[in-house]
Amino acid sequence: MEKLALLSGSPLFEMLSNQELDYVADLSRPRRFGPAQIIIEEGDLGDSLYVIASGEVEVVRKDASGAEKVIAVLGPREFFGEMSLIDKEYRSATVRARGEVELLHLTAENLTTFRKQHRDGFTFVVINIARILSARLRDANTRLAARL
């Protein structure tokens, strides 16, 4: 996996300098998951996020009856797990691999280390998270309104 190419193409790391991207690449760790393997579980305490290098993951929530509903499918260069880093709450959904998937893993500790060395780059990451969370919320609102 070419970490630098992946990170530079991810919306999470838009506006970062090459030096900042190199630093994040050094902090990140590759992870692999097989088909249907759970990566994060709804209700678990989260302390990390993942950037998808290859493959797809599905984001799943249980409805009131306990049936699983796929609420999103994410692919290469997209990310997940960021919400629990921001609000320090439990995971709001389960994410599992749809097939073979390769990810980059960044912990809260990694991001704190990055913030200490590259304040501007860290600010861009936070802005990017906010921007993408906003887009996801708008999409969810549109889908919800269509069902009303």
C-alpha cells in the first residue's frame, strides 16, 4: 500500500502539505479485513478512525425491530470512525468489510501527536471532518425527507 498516495487523495487530508502528509503516513498503520469481518461495532467506545485503501465497507445500524439496515457503503479514500474521536461517545454504527479490504488506521493518540507537530495541518483535518460530516448529514436529511 502506498500510504502517501492514498492520504493525498483522501478528502480527509485535503489542503495538507507534503510534509504533513508524510508525517501522517508515518503515524498510520495498515490493517486488513476479510469479507463480512466487523471492523468497528456499534456501541463500542471508539478511539480511532480508518481511511479505506482498497475494497468497500458497509455502515450498518439496527432498526427498532433489531434488523440490520445498511445506511452507507464507503470505498477507497473515504474514511469512517471519526465521530467518536470528536465527541468521545460510543460508536454509532457497525462497519464491516464487504470483501477484502485494506485500511489505514489512525488513533486519537496519533492525531494528538500530529497536532503537536503540525497545528495548521491538524486544523485542516478538523475542517475536513466537519465538511464531510455536514455533507453526510445533508444526505441523511434528504433520504429521511423522501421517506416521510
